[in-house]
Amino acid sequence: MRRFFIVICVFVFALTLTIPMAVAKDMTAEDLVAEARKTICEVSVSDAKTLFDKGGYIFLDCRTEKEYKMGHVPGALHISRGMLEFQVTKKIPDRNSNIIMYCKKGGRGCLATCTLCRMGYKNVKNMNGGWLAWEKAGYPIE
């Protein structure tokens, strides 16, 4: 029995050394966004506007506080991407909430959307093109 325990311990230790190396890659921010984009749902800015008009959607701005204060989708909640995991369950406790995530251009929004999905949020979509696309379309801003 003792020999079996030692073999298992050695095996587990060996796995902890080799698994991270097997999955480790030299990835750029763009690579991470592209990987996240494969796993999330995105909507065009015009579809996001339709959902905005329809109501029942929380628009969640994950840009910095300074960016948010310079202008945002009317009524949007703000949680910067760096604080998302720590604050979202307080601000949006219902994991079935309909959420439209956005950032400046779409990259941070992709990563934030992926994070919320991993946290168990079921109905999160990233607004493709982000705030710049919303603003360029001439949609309302606060």
C-alpha cells in the first residue's frame, strides 16, 4: 500500500511539472483575444442598438474609469476589466442577466465576455467594434 501511495505521489508531481509546459505558449494580446473570440457570442453595433432600444439588457462598460467618464452608452454600468471578477457578482448577481459587454474597440470586451462566461454568466454578448463603433454610428451617448 505504501509503495502504491509513493508511486501515485511521484506521478502527480511529474504531472504538475509537465502539464504547464505542454500548454504554455508565447501568446500576444491579439492571440488571447482571437482565442477568446472563438468561444463567445458577439453582436454587431447595430444589433446592440436594437437590443438597447428593446430594453432588458445591461450594457456593461469594461473600459477605464477615465474612458467611461468621457462618454458611454446611456445607463451603462461600469466595471473596469481589471476589477471585473471582483465586482461583477455584486453589481450583477443574476447570472442569467442579459449583458452586452463593450470596451473601446472590442478586444478587452472579448476577454471580459469570456471571463463572465467562465464565471457562469449565461447571456453575455460582446459588442463588436466597441464604443468607437457605437459613437461612429451616431447612437446616443451619456
